Amino acid sequence: MAEAATQKEEQQEKKVTPTQQFWKSFKKQKVSFAAGIFLLLLFVVAIIGPWIAPYGPQEYDYDNLLSGPSWQHLAGTDDFGRDIFSRILHGAWISLSVGLSSVFIGALLGTILGIISGYFGKWVDSAIMRVMDVLLAFPGMLLAIGIIAILGPGLFNVVMAVAIFSVPVFARIIRSSTLAIKSTLYVEATQSIGSSHFRVIMKHIFPGTVSTLIVYFTMRIGSAILIAAGLSFLGLGADPSTPEWGAMLSNGRDYLNNAPHVTFFPGLAIFLTVLAFNLLGDGLRDALDPKIRD
Amino acid sequence: MLKYSVKRILGMIPLLFVISLIAFMFVHLIPGDPARLIAGTDATIEEIENIREKYGLNQPLYQQYFDYMANLFQGDLGQSIVTGRPVLDMLVERFGPTLSLTLASMAWALIFGLLIGVISAVKRNKWPDHLSMFLAVSGVSIPSFWLGLMMIQLFSVQLGWFPTGGIGGFETYILPSFTLGAGVAAIIARFTRSSLMDVLKEDYIRTGRSKGLTEFKVINRHAVRNALIPVVTMSGLQFGFLLSGSIITETIFSWPGLGRLLINSITARDYPVIQSEILLFSLEFLLINLLVDLLYGFLNPKIRYEEGS
């Protein structure tokens, strides 16, 4: 009787899927969980921002130039009398989409190159990895600035610049995951029954790299947002009139003495967003890494 | 060690070649006629032709590259479009301030990073650990341009303790070096914590405790010293990132260094200066990585023998 009960318990334990196991482990990371909820809310705000913002992003109020925070203007106004809180809400979509799209492009290219490199090995591996070494030989910010110097300023070019310097990071990580998965028995078995390379990669190698990919994807978004905002701050990114957080912060530099709120609030928005992505990344890493989780 | 060092140095040669090629190609990658770009927007056709002749832009590309390299080895990096001065002179002038700022940032980042990391590891899972690690994540997440401006507002404008920018005595270094070093201090703290926690699990630490050493002695004499090896090498790598981080910090604090020169040159489309700065920053970054690799090989014989053989 007791044996049957133990067996039943064991069966129930076995039924826990990896997703459930991850979820159980992730929920224990309270700070990261809170960061995840914050980011979810931020995404909602980014989507509905234009409808909930009290003012338009280019709505001028010449009676209230550089006025401090008040009930009328929660985060004050800038040098054109534009409501900073409303502009932050409008800009959420820009900052998030720049961060997400640049990392997505970098991760996509990096993953393809990393899998090809690790799976096929030999000269393909050497060729791809040498190109990645060259890209890594440039400090990230310098590479981004160099690309902007060639392509010219603008948000689209910022996305491209950040994407290009994310490629080698993903390629290296995914290559090492691929190497580990490639040498497992189940992959060797699949290869021995004659599965095509494409099938092995799509059915076995890629799914095995997904957890690593998720962690690095989340962590890179934070740094992508920081670099994109930094480029806008330097005047190399978004147009100064755009409600992009880095550009808004840059506009406020001239009024630091009498209106510090013009720089304070956009900077706070960048800081909290990047902090949330980094905390979420830390939590995901801990929840997805079996060594730490168990 | 010699074999390992030679292998590492030789391994750099192809990278140096590619970097020089990228720096050379920079002007050619920008859409438009390179001679017109170098001559500036107000140049006459005659001036553009002169530039084409002077820089050999009418020659085949491979010939131009050989000439570029030959000039480079003779210290001729061309002339600035804006000031008309030799680019090399401008870079030499700006190198000192950037180096001193980077060193000052690294010094305080090491002191605070190590201190916070050690406290965090020793007080694992207690409030000092949680607080330290929250500070560390914040340090990595805070935009340096925002931190810099907020510090100027508080310490320079409100309290009047430090100047708002420029280079001079000791007091001019405090705000810029704090801004530049904050991220690195955070990374060092996180790394020190994990390295020290690994060391604290070792048998010799248990032996130290069991023979009656005080906790301070165990941590100070045995744990920290061993935990420092990976931290030192990792900090070396961060030095390279500080150099590129100086681009933003120097702009905020009007610091007369290489970073600010780069941004000014991009704004003014001073292509010969941008080209040389890209080359210089990449070389510095590569050189630091090489030094760190050699240092790591020196500190960790396992790496040296595996890679050397």
C-alpha cells in the first residue's frame, strides 16, 4: 500500500514539466518577479501611452515654460512648455522598441551564426569566429559611434549599430551551447538515423539553446537601451524634438541650474527600465540554470 | 610563459591588420566622394582635386592602403579639417587627460568594488549582502550621462563643492571619475562576491577556521588573496571599457580628452581625426586585452600550459 503511494507520488513528481519547474523557481525570485511585472506594465503603458497621456508630445504651453512638477504637470514642463510626463509616456514605446528590435536583430543573426559555427565546425567555425573576434576587438560604444559616423545620425541607424555589436556576443554564447548539445547522445542518434542537418538543428540544437538565449536576450536589452539613449544624448541618435528619453535628457542639459527636473525624470525612466531588465535577467538566469535552481 | 606570450602576441597580428584595414576603409565606407568629405563642404573643385592628389585618392585602393600604412608608421595621421593641425599632435595632447581620468576611475572602482564585494560575500544572504547587490545592479543600470548631470546639479550647482567641468587640480577629478567608474565598481563588486564565495567553500579555509584563526584572518589572509586573482584580470578588461566610456563622461564634464575630441570631430565631420581615433581606441583596447591575457597566464599556470602546448 505504502509502496503504491510512493509510486504515485513519484509519478506526480515526474509530471512536472520544465516550464512548470521554471515557473516555480522563478516565482521564488521576488525582486526579479516584481521587475517582470513592472516591465509588463511598462509594455502596456508603451502601447496605450498616447491615449492615457494627459498632453500630446508636441503640445506647447508657453505660459508654463520650464515649470517644476505640479498637479497640472506631474513631471514639470520643458523649455517649450511641453509636459514631460506625457512625453515620457509617448517615449516609452520608442525606447522599448529600439532596445527590443536592436537586440532581436543581433540575437537572430548571432544565433544563426553561432549554430552554424558550432554545428558544422572546421573552417566554417574558424571563419565565422574570426569575424566575430574582429567585432569584439572594438569597444561596443566605439563600434556604435563608428557605424553612426558612417550611416549618419538617426534612430534606425542606432538600432543597426546596437544590433551589429550584439551579434558577436550572441554568436559566441550560442556556439558554445551548440557544441555542448551536439556532443549529446540523442543528437548523435538522430544524425545516425539519417536526419538532415536542418532537421537536427531545428528540432534538437536550437530548442536546447533557447534558455541561454532568453537570459542573454533580456540582459542585453538593458545595455541596448542604455547605449541607444547614450547615442541620442550625444546627438547621434534620435532627432532632438522626438520624445525619446535620451534626447529629452540631452535637451535639459542647458537648464540644469534652474530646471533640473527636465533631465531628472527622463533619466529616472531610463534607469528604472534598465534596472528592471537587469533584475529580470538575473532572476531568469537563476531560474533556468539547473546548477543554481536545484 | 615565453611560448604562451609569443603565441598571444603573434595571434594579435591578423587582428591588427584587420583593424588598420577598417580604419583605412572608414572614409571610403561613408557614402559620397572621400576627397569631398575630407576637403569639407565649402571646398572648391580645385581644393578637392588637391586633396585627391595629396591623399593619393586617385590611386588604386590597395596602393592607398600601403601609403596609409607607410604614413602611419612615420607618425603621419593626416591633418584635421577643422583646425588644420596634424592629427597626431591633437591625439598626443588629448591622451594624457583621458588616461589620468581612466586611472582615477579605476582606482576608486577597485577600492569600492572590492570592499562591497567582500562585505557581500562574508555577509551572504543577510541585509548587507542584499543592499550591496542591489547597489551593484543599480550601478550597472544607471545611465552615466544622467548620473553625471545629477551630480553636477547636486555637488556643483547646489552645494558648490566641486567645479562643473574642466580639468585642473584633484577636485576636478572627483565627479568625472565617480561617474565613469560607477559601472565598473558595480561589476567588480559582483565578481568579487562570486569569486570569494567560491573560495570560502575550499578545504583550506575550513582548515584555517579549525585551527582557531580569527574570521578576520581567515578572510583577509587566505580567502581574499586567492579570490583576487580572477578579479584582477577581470578589472583589467574593464579598463578597456572605461576608455570607451570616457566618450560620454568627457562630453558631460567638458574634459579635454580623446572621447570629447571624437564627439566634436563627428559633429564637425572631421574625418581624418575620427579615422585616427577609431584606430587609437581599438589599439588601446586590443593592447589592454593582450596585457590582461598575459597577466592571467602569469597568475594561472593552468591556462599558460594548456594554451602554450
